[in-house]
Amino acid sequence: MSGRIRILVGVAVLAGLGVGAWFYLTRNRESTDDAQVDAHVTPVAARVGGTVLRVPVADNQPVEAGTVLVEIDPREYQIALDRARAELANAEAELAAANANVPITATSTSSGVATAHSGVEQAQSLAEEAQHNLDAAEARLTTARAKVTGEEATASRDERDAARLKGLLAKDEVSQQQYDAAVAQADSSKADVAVARSQVREAEFALQVARGRLAQSKVAQQVASTDLRTAETAPQQLAASKARAQSSEARVKQAQAAVGRAELDLEHATVKASIKGIVSRKSAEPGQVIQPGQPLMTLIPLEQIWITANFKETQLEDMRVGQRVKVDVDAYGGKEFNGKVDSIAAATGSRFSLLPPENATGNFVKVVQRVPVKIVLDSGQDPEHLLRPGMSVTPTVYTR
């Protein structure tokens, strides 16, 4: 019996030592097997539509940033770019013409105002002169008509005297000389009447000419006034010219934007890798007609990986950012990687799920929640990029 007791005591002592050693080795540590490798997953999509000409990459192929991934038929976008450039050249030509027209308009309108004022003054002077000539012609006509009346009265009297003396000559009561003098006087009076009537006709013609000139001067005065009113709109004309120049400038900017958009569309016809990574889930094939925004493949940069570990909420009491972490990777027989705690999520994983739990329904069952913890690995530990997103790992956080 004593031997058995000693054996049992020895076993108990060994068990106690083992439990004590386990507690010593695992104290101040938190571990979980609910963890996996994570990385950025960058979808590659087409920004323009068209027919795929070439896909020079394959699935799981490493590519550098700037590597051509997909080539789309660029002919349609080249035509659009040529058309946009032609419209830009036309808009720039219109802008140059509009800008050149502004100083011309300013000069011409300024000189036009001065010319119009001078024309108005000249037309007014001519009108006044024509009115003066008309008044003088009317006065001459009145004088000529009065002279005709006086000469006709004198000629009538001289004719009567000659007729009376003719009867007296027949009776030898007057001499032949007296009669001849009376006849000569009558003939002279007739000639004076003819001259006076000729002067009346001349005066009437001069009056018609004066009236015509007055009418012409009034027309010229109206034209000059119209020109002056037109010239007085010089500020508005200059403003309109400047507005046309500004409108042309806006069209140039619009055409420049169209050229830039066409250049971007042509550039986007060649899809390039924006980052260095591994090609995955390639779906683009030559001859395929794609639409803008259609996914073509995925790029995964293996240089930027981390561990997402879902720790129980009861394990977070002593866990802090910056604490040391050991990571065992299942795929490589427990190969260890060193890292540190980068951050702790702001909410539990259940709060980010598609259907978060609703504890107010009355059927609440307490479940220990898990909180995602981001762990970053120390640099230079995976030069061959053995770690791939989704691999299972077991991280151990040293809380002290």
C-alpha cells in the first residue's frame, strides 16, 4: 500500500507541476483559431465600352503597376478625339476673330460718332442754306411777277396811245414823227413785257431748284440724324462685341473639355494595372463586347497583407494596440510569423453582418461575441509571398 501511495502522490505531483507549467507558459497570452490572412482585393473594371482586342495576362500571373491588362478597340474613341480637336480648332479661330473685332469695333464706333456729329452739323448747315436760297428765290419770283404786271400795264397804255395817235395821224392832227415815236414806245414796252415774263420763268425755275435742294438737304439731315442715332449706340455695340468674344472663349473652354474627355476615353481603351499584384478571377476574353463598369479581373497586392483575428470579447481585457503577436500558419505546418496588434475593430462582427441580431424580440440568448483585431506582420518575413488571403492562421497575442 505504501508503494501505491507513493506512486499516486508522485503522479499527483507531476500533474500539478504540469498544470503549473501550462499556466505559467500560457499566462498573459490570448490566442484564437478564428483568424485568417487578409489583403486588399482590387477589382479591375472597364471605364469605356467596346470590343476586347487582346488580353495579354493570365490568371495568377504577377504584374507590375502599369502593365497592360486588357486592350479595347480604340478606333471609335480615336474618331471622337479627332472630331473634338477639329471643333476646338474652329472655336479657337472664332475666338481669335472675336478678340480682333473688339478693338476694331471700339475704334470704328468712336470715329463713327465723330463723323455722325459732323454729318449732322453739315446737313443742318446745308438745310439752312437751302432754306435761305428758297426764300431768296421766292422773293425774286414775287419781284419778277410784280415787274411783269407793271410792264404789261405800261405796254397796254403805250398800245392805246399808239392806236389813238394813228387815228389822229389820219386826220393830220399829229405828225408822223410823233406817231412813229408812240409805235416805237409800244414796241419797247412789249419787249420789256417779254423780258419780264422771261425773268418770271427763270425765277420760277430757280424756285423749283431751291425747293429740290431744300428737300434733298432735309433728306440728308434725316440720314445724318439716323447715322448719329446709330453711332450713339457705340457702347452697346462694343459691349456686344465683347460679349461675343467671351462667348467664343467659353466655347473654346468647352471644346478643350471635350478634347480632354475624348483623350481620357482613348486612354481608358487600354486597361492597365494600377498597382503591383497577382491577377485573379480573370473574365475578359478577346472578342468579348464589354460595357463601362463591367468587371474584368481582380488584382491582389501580396506585399500588403495582414491578419484578421476574431477574438472573443472576454479576451480583450488586456489587449492593446502595439502588443507583440506570434502567428502560426496552418498551411505551412505551423510556421511562425512575428507581428503586432495594429487596431481593434469599433464593433463586433455581428454588428457588421447582413442581418444584425435584434435582442429586443424577447428570445434573447447570451452569446459571447467576437471582435475583429487587425494584426500586421513585421516586414521582410514573407519574401516569397507564401501567405495568401483566406489562409487559416492561429495568432497569439502577448498581452504583457
